[in-house]
Amino acid sequence: MKVYRTDEIRNVVLLGHGGSGKTSLVEAMLYVSGASNRMGKVSDASTVSDFDKEEQKRGFSISTSLIPIEWEKAKINVLDTPGYFDFVGEVEEAVSAADAAVIVVSGKAGVQVGTEKAWELCDKYNLPRMVYVTEMDVDDASFRQVVEDLTARYGKKIAPHFQPIRENEKLVGYINVIKNAGRRYTGIGQREECEIPDYCMPNLQILRDSLMEAVAETSEEFMERYFNGEEFSIEEIRAAMRTEVMEGDIVPVAMGSNVQAQGVANLLSDIVRFFPSPDKRKCAGINRRTNEIFEADYDFSKAKTAYVFKTMVDPFIGKYSFVKVCSGVLKGDDVLYNADTDAEEKPGKLYTMSGNKPSEVSELFAGDIGAIAKLANTRTGDTLSTKANPVSYAKTDYSVPYTYMKYTVKNKGDEDKVSQALARMTAEDVTLRVVNDSENRQTLLYGMGDQHLEITASKLAARYKVEINLETPKVAFRETIRKNSDVDMKYKKQTGGHGQYGHVKMKFEPSGDLDTPYIFEECVVGGAVPKNYFPAVEKGLQESVVKGPLAGYPVVGVKAILYDGSYHPVDSSEMAFKTATSQAFKKGFMEASPVLLEPIASIKVTVPDEYTGDVMGDLNKRRGRVLGMTPVAGGRQVIEADIPMTGVFGYCTTLRSMTAGRGTYEYTFARYEQAPSDVQEKEIAARAGEE
């Protein structure tokens, strides 16, 4: 592929609900642009962007892929993203590198949750956008319904500039609203001029009027001409639309069929025509040496800088760091500096990627997207610059994974292989995390949902030939006491020669501090227990609180007072006093009304108004206490509640099914509270069964 200048580049992310046709649209784009001579199908596992075995097996995208397409002397870097919510991290990576978005909507399924989330992401990143309605070749597809639904949600900025021509419930052509002209399809990706059918006229007039009104609003001169009944030229309409699209005041709506490659050429032309080149977008970082703002603004005449927005780790082709060049011109023989890791990197070669196929390029201009292989000290979110001009850009704000499961390795001896494979996968997937919970002797895998974790396990088996089991994690309970106890414990053992003798009298009581395992005090009078044995007594306590007598959980909030005892001048030893203390602790703890404490999380659930009743009811079922509700923008409520950590497990799937995928949640650990008696009994019995 040839080298493109900044003004010839368009970076476009495809967003939309799962199954709306993003990947098949990319195939149609490749075919229409001449980059491929046949269109792959998702059902045949033959698409360029779904190259991963898991994607091919399941029939949907799991990771973002980059597909460069050459069209009308421009290079369009298409970022094909997953539609399912478990892979939102991939979408956020792609959006951070894009300058505009095409929101793909199925003409059959209509506006869905994924459409709304796509729109919200565009708002968050201030991306110009257009909507493309797919599956218009399907009998019950309705372009008009999609336009009406979008207009009801987002208002007058929705501007359809194509209208389908249907005969006998089939898509046979379209009307270009800007040109006021008809086109009839003659074959896959082919069309010819035709008359506009009479039955299309009333709707065409409505679409044209709203489009002309939007164009008129771009300037006072246009407004005056519009009121005087003057016609705008095609060039004037397009120039005005470009301005309004870039400012977010107009969202054009186009349509077509991916399978027949109909409407795709129009979409590619619209991308080149209406969307901004990178140099029309702002981009700024911090110069680490001077602490001054570095305004890169995708200017190829400035110092070289690039942001690593994604990492791909493939067992066969290796590691590729996807970069968006923010300023300057990158070349293969450059020596780049990573200010985040204070390391120099030598790219050697630069690539453009088409799916998982790298093609070498000599240079990448500011605003272009490419890939660099085998950067040893660079990960997603890092900035590459030069040592003379060390720059850092703000890291992308990714969704936090809250769904977790415990994993165990199926085959003994595979532990190292699994941890190495997971390290590679977490480098590739920013929303996948591995947490070692040493307290409960378990390793936890965090992801965006149950499907995310299940696919991770499946990838481990397919890619790295290691298997794991995903299991319900243990919850980190604690043990404490509610009353006081007084214990007299003597440890006496006679073995030939020196014996063992340790005698302690101790009181145990609640300390009131649940953040500290124990507080140790001694008030021994008259040397009944010599001072040199006090550390041994404390060591006995220290070891005892690690695994409590009630159910084997760590102990908190206990005050232990050594007030008396006795010793033997020959047989007493540190070991004897430590053992006596351990026995005293077990007895004293069980006599002081022991209880289990469960971890409580503070949870915030954001849902549309209509789901608040269902969500609060479900939180109550999970023993949650709703603390209040706060209305937020977009007709939503934030429900705040305290909920036991046991109630958080599996919540992601429940919330999504209850709110049609519109609900989100976040939580943080808050404190420990006494568990209800039925929970305690069940947990103590379960732990006894494990011993």
C-alpha cells in the first residue's frame, strides 16, 4: 500500500449492536474497492476481520480489527469493532484512535441497545458520525422505521440522504436525495440511472425539505436564499453537509445491502467527502522534559509522536503494537523513546494491518494508523516519541471489569504455562485482569461478563494448549468475637530429658477495630511469666489469627490480654509458650461468642427509569440495602446500595437480562458486617466439609 499524506486519511470506527452487520459491511467495502475479488461471509468463517479461531467458531467479532481501504485517492482506516458488551474494551480502544464513526443499524432489527451505546460513545469522544442501515435486501427491513426511531431519540439532526426504491418488497434501487436522482441496481455493487417512481415522491419531498433546511442553517446567506425559494447546487449542499457533519449538527443516514454490496460505494464516498481528515482534529500531550503542553494536532511537520492504542499478541505472528501517529512522520529506521517505561525502542519495520495480515510500509504520516512488531517495553496506552522531545498523551479511559471467577489449572504442571499465556492475553485485552487472592488461596480472573471469561478459557485451550476450570470464587469472610472470655491454658509435655512447659492465663475481648487482626497487651505481675516469653506469646497469637477456629477465615478485632501464668526454670521454652497461647486462643475465641463477618460492597447501578423497580427488587433479594436514588441525564437513575459480596457474584448477567442490556454497575469494598445466622451456618458447614 502506498504512503498517504495526513489530508488523504480517514480514520473511521464501525459501531453498532452485535449482529447488525459491521463485519459483513467491511467485506463489502473490500470487494467494492477492489481490495478483494470475493466477499467473505461470517457464516463461512471467511471474513478478513474475524480472523481469530474463536470468532470464526462463534460467528461474531471478539476483538477490533484494522482494515485499510483505498477509495477516491484516500486511505480509509476502518476499525471493525465487536458489538457484544463483554468486549467493550476493544471498542474503547478503537474509538480512541478514530476521527469519525459509522453507526451500523440493521434495517430488520432496527435501533437497539448497541445503537444507543454507540451514540453515547461518539458523544463522549466528540466524534462526527453517520448511520448506515444494513439488510435492506431483507423483506421486512424498514428504512423509514429506523429513521423515525432515530429522529424520535436524537431529533432533527438525523438527515437521511438516500431513500430506498422497493418493488414487490425487494430493494431494487435508491434515490440520492442530494442529487434528486434515481439509481437502479444492475448487479452486485453495480447501478445505473433510472426515473424516480411516483410512489417515492411524497417521502422524497419530506426528506429533501429537512435536508435543505439543515443546509440553510449553515450560513445567513444560505438561509436568505432558502427563504427566497432558491435551489442549492450539489457542491453547495455537500460542502454545507461536510461542515455540519464535522461539527456534529447533522448525522447523515445511508442504507444498503452488505450481501449484494449495494449502497457501499456511496458510503465510502460519503466517508471521504463528509468525514474529517486527522488534521482537522485536536490532539495534545505533555512534554515530559519541560512540562509544557505539546499541541500535536496531527501535524506532520512537528516532532514524531505516536500513541499505542491496541496490542495484538498472536502465538504465530508475534506481538504487534497498533499506533496512531499524532505528529511527525514515522520511519522504520527511527529510534523511538517510550517515556512511560523510560526505554528506547527500534521499530525496524512499519506495517499496515489488514485483519492479521501485515503489509510493510516505508513511513506513516501524522494521523495514520499502523503497526510495529516486537516492541519489548511498550504496552497499550504508552506514547512513543523521541528522547529530545519526550511526550506523553493521556491514556484512554477503559471500562473496569467487575465480573470475576476463580480459575484452577486442569493439568498439574501447567501452572507456569497458564500464567504466561494469561500475561500475553492481558497485554492484548485491557479489560482482562488476573488477581492473586492469597488469603483464600485462589486466583481470580476478572472480565466484563461471563461470556468474556468463558471465551478467555476457550482461547487458552485453542491458542496456548492449556486448560483451566472456571469456578465460583470463595468470598473473603472474617471471624471475630462479640463477648469476653477468660482462659487458663497449660501446655505440659514430658519427653526424656528436658520437657515442655508453658502456662498462660489470658482474657479475650472485642477490640472494636475490625481493620486489625489483634491487639496484644500484658499485665503480668511479679514475673509469673518472664518478659523474655512475651514475644513467644505474641507469636502464638500472630499464627492463630491467620486461620480462625470457627471456619478457618482470618480473625479480626480481637484484644488478647496476658495477665498471669507460670513457668518452669528448666522445661519452659518459647515453643511451649507459643503452643500454650495458640491453645488458649482457640478455646478463648470459641467461648467469646464467635461470629462470621461478611464483606459488604457499596454498589452503584445506573439504569433507565423504567427498570428501577425491578432492579431494587433484585437487590433486596440479594440482601442489598438500597440507600437512595439520584436522577442523571438521559432519563436514568443511579441506585446506590450496600450489598454483600456474595450478592455481587453473577450480577452482571442478571442486570443485563433485566434491563435489556441498558444497565451498568460499579462497586467498591466498603466494610465488614456480621453475617446472618443462616449464612454463617451454611459457610461453617461448607468449610468443615472442605477440611
